[in-house]
Amino acid sequence: MVSNKIKQITEQVADKVADTQLANSIKDKSQQIWLAGLGAFSKAQEEGNKVFENLVKEGEDLQARTRKLADETVQEVTEKVNTIAGTVSGRANAQWDKLESVFEERVARALARLGVPTNKDLQSLSKRIEQLSKAVNELTAKKADKQ
């Protein structure tokens, strides 16, 4: 029994020693992590302004390159759109002229079928009336001279 008791006490002491060693190890690691964090913070404070200024400079360079690229892209797209718009506009005008010509031709045929005189017919008729009026005036003047 005594030997069991000694064995139990020895095991308990060993467990407590192991727990103490583990606790000390954790405490030492925690202390090292804390000190590493303080060192990093100190380093960041010292070099923070330099890093910040470098980041600002890199940001400005990136912004300038991006702006230049965007401007070039916008210019290319604008040129392409203008070219396409010109082509489409030319085609649309050609189609519109064609449609207008077909419409005028069909209207002229329909008016001719209905017997409506054209502008050319009216101008020809107007000239003929002027000629006839002139002839009538000349004959009237001759008849008046004879009397």
C-alpha cells in the first residue's frame, strides 16, 4: 500500500512538474510573441512614413498610367464609333434616296394613270397659252388697224 501511495504521489508530482513546465513554456512563448509584436510596431513607426510615401508615389504612377490607357481607349472607341456611324449614315442616306426615288416614280405613274398633268405638262401648256395670247393680241391689233 505504501508503495502504491508513493507511486501516486510521485505521479502527481510528475504531473505538476509537467504542468509547471508547460505553463512556463507557454509563458515564455507568449513573452516572445509580445516582444516580437513590440519590435514590429517600433519598426513600422520608424519606416511608416517612408512606406507611406512610396505607396503614394506608386499610386500616383498607377493612376497616371491608368488615365493614359483610358484616354487612349476612349479615343480609339470614339474613332471606331465615328467611322461606323459615318458608314451607317451613308448607307441610310443611300437607302433613303433610293426609297424616295421609288416613291416619286410610283406617285408619278399613279397620277399619270389618273390623268393628272405633270409639272412639265403644265409648263408646256403655260407656254402654249402665252403663244396663243400673243397671236390673239396680234390678230386683234391687225383687225383694229384695218377698221
